[in-house]
Amino acid sequence: KGSLPEICFAEFVLDGRYDGPKEHHHDDHVDSFYVLDGELDLTVEGSVHTGGPHTLASIRRGVRHTFGHSRAEKARLLNIHAPDGGFADFLRRVSD
């Protein structure tokens, strides 16, 4: 959706089950998830939380996390990295 050195916004549409990336952490930025539609499963330090529309979750630096989608229906979310930390460039590389 957009990026500046200070922030990156990426929209994800999850159509059906999605196991998500491996659990990871970021030392240089905050990773946030805003659920627009459907539900998102967010794992933080091994604990799974489910959020529906209008849920905002911010994962501070150094905290292990991942996200996924365990339902058949679609989910849509914004993933926000602040600062960008190279995430926009990573998404461009893997999208090509």
C-alpha cells in the first residue's frame, strides 16, 4: 500500500487456510496487524490469539511472533512495520 523510511503498510488477503511465516522476531521495528475483514490468528511468544474486524495488535521489538489464518473464508488485514526496516523491498522481491 505504501512505504516511507518511517513506516510500511502492506495489505494481505488470505483466501482460506494460511499457516503464515515461521515464528520470528524483529530487532529494529514494531510489527502491527490491523484486521479489516474476517479473523486473524496471531501467535505471540507461543500463545495463540484470534482477532476479528477492527482488531489492532502491535508486537514490540524482540518478541517472537507469527500470524496465520485457520478458516475457509477470506480475511483481509493491514500489516504495518515501523520503521519500514526493509520490509517493503522484501515484499517487492518476493512478489515478482
